[in-house]
Amino acid sequence: MEEDPDHRPIILLSERLEFPPLDFAKADGLLAIGGDLSPERLLMAYMNGIFPWFNEGSPILWWCPDPRMVLFPHKVVVSKSMRKVMAGNQFSLTCNKAFKAVLDQCAIIPRKGQKGTWIGAEMKAAYQMLHALGHATSYEVWEGNNLVGGLYGVDLGHVFCGESMFSKSSNASKFAFIHLARELQQKKYRLIDCQIYNPHLESLGAEEISRAEFVRILKE
């Protein structure tokens, strides 16, 4: 009889830099609890298909869902209206010019069905450290001198692990995401990790693949 994932115990991490096998994850993708957000642990996590996601003030939770939401860069969907936006002069784009500001905006932007934020002080400090080490990247969208959109994530060199995005002006986050996909396609990146299903990203071409396929691509 096949084991019910929801009856698997949750693994408590120690100070050792290790994670349990991915098939230990529960049905919702929860793999482990505890540990820390050191750069070494974070990089180990992302390179193995694992990411942290927890509310501020709660224990650190580590996830590896199945299926996995991803975008293959060459499959990005650009609607007719977005083609006009991309070709216009409303927005300009920069990379790694305002990482902290993007992080701050992703933390405070209101999101439908979500109370509070999972990007707390501990998470901010962790990703700023990754950014300082050259492993986390931000894309900023400007309307004149105003920061109106952007995204950030962890760059593994062949896979970009998207973490969060925000938009204060219509289409600003789409503008950043499409630019990211086009740039990564030119650099021959395999995919953008979008983690879990999101209808907004699905409209831009993201799709679900199995955890096994996702990890296979990660390990290439």
C-alpha cells in the first residue's frame, strides 16, 4: 500500500547543513522545519529544489511541492497589449540597481487573500546577504524616477528561482517578468522556477511539471 504523504513526520533540521530526501515531503510540499537562513543553507536548498516560506514570527518552513510551477523562457506569452507596452516608453528597466527597495516593496504590497507578509526582517536580511554574494538578483521597473514594479530571485546560473514580484502601476511586474524571460532565453537558461501554481503566471506561459522533472533539470 502506498504511503499517505500527509501521515509522514515533519523533519526537524539540526545545525548540520543537510535536508531530508525530497520524497519525505508531505502532500502540500512541506519538507522540513527549522535550521537557519544562512547563505550556505539557502544555496543548498535552492540547488536541490527546496525553498523557505513561512510567516514572520513562525519557525522556518522548507518546501518542495509536486507538481512544480515553472516557465521555460522560450514559452513566455506576450499578449498584443503587452507587446505595445514592451515597445513603448512608459517603463524603463534596470537590474540590481535597487535590490533592497524591491525587497521592501514585495514585502508590503497588498495581495489578494493574504494577510501580513512572509518577507519579514529575517528573510530580508538573508536575501540581502545572498545579493551581496552575487546569488540574488533584482529587476526594477521605473516610470520616470519612480520605482513602480520589479521582482527578485536566486540565480543558479542555469535556473532562475523567482521569489516575489510587485506592481504599483498596471503591467509593471509583467514588464519585468517578460524582460527576465527574454534575457534568460538568450543566456540559454533552462527555466524560471515559479514554485507553486499562480494563475497570473500561467497567463504568461508558466506551467506545472513534476517534481522529478524539475529536479532533473536542476541537476543538469
